[in-house]
Amino acid sequence: MPETKTLVLDKKKVAQKIDRIAYEIYENNYDEKEIIMAGISGNGYVLAEKLSKRLEELSPLKVKLVKITIDKVATLPGNAECALTDKDIKNKVIVLVDDVLNSGKTLIYAAKYFLQAPLKRLRTVVLIDRDHKRFPVKADYIGLSLSTTLKEHISVEFGKEAGVYLQ
């Protein structure tokens, strides 16, 4: 039996969501000189790149883009890696970005990396929030909240076939 994919957001709607989130981030950080946009490796980093570019187009904010690497399959506390040190993030605004918030495990373990130093603010961004949380984490900026069953899968694709699909 072939696997069916249902288009939830097309390329244009994904761009609109990114645009809206970028404006929200700027509205909440207009008084900052710089923010750090930390994308979780994979689509989280791609989304962070797109948000960073859009923020720099619409605001005077300086956006420092970094990748945070975490093994999403064998996620353990403390296995997140990033090129930033405690000194780099001290008293900074961090925006942590991932594509889909499912159980919250990846996002909470990635956030733990940044809690090593005193931060000014830590905010989270997801394009899709599935609301199947097992961990006490929420997204501050959400492109779309989507109620799904546990058996369904959300895939986010960037590039030529950009869109959000339900499988």
C-alpha cells in the first residue's frame, strides 16, 4: 500500500509563517542589539537560517546564527553540542529553533545546553506544534498548531518541494 502525503502548508504558506514569526521575534526584541539564533541540526537549522535572513531584512537586529547538534534518536541530557561557550551566551537573548515540536524531548535537551550560563532570555520557535508533549516545554513562537494522532507523522521539506506534509 503506497504511503500518502497530505499537504498541510505549501511553499507560500511556509514563507508566510516564517515572515510572521520573524516579525514576532523582532517585536519582542526590538530593544536588543544582537540575538543568537540557534537552530537544531537538520531542518531546525534550515528554519533558523531562513528566520535569521528575514530578521536581518526587516530589522536592525544583528543575528548570530549557530547550529546546535543533538542526536534526536539517542537523546540524552548533556549530548547537545554547539560552537558557543558559556562566555558567548552570557546575558544574551537566545532563540532556539526546531521544525516540529512533538514530544518536546529534543527541544528540552537542546535548551539545557544554554542553561549553563546566565541568559537574558531563552525563547523557542517551531514551525509545527503537534502538542504531544511528554516534557514540560512549550514553543514561544509557533507557525501552526496541528492536532495529529500519535501514528501520524509530520515532515517539513525545504527547497524545491518546500512544504509541510502529514503522512
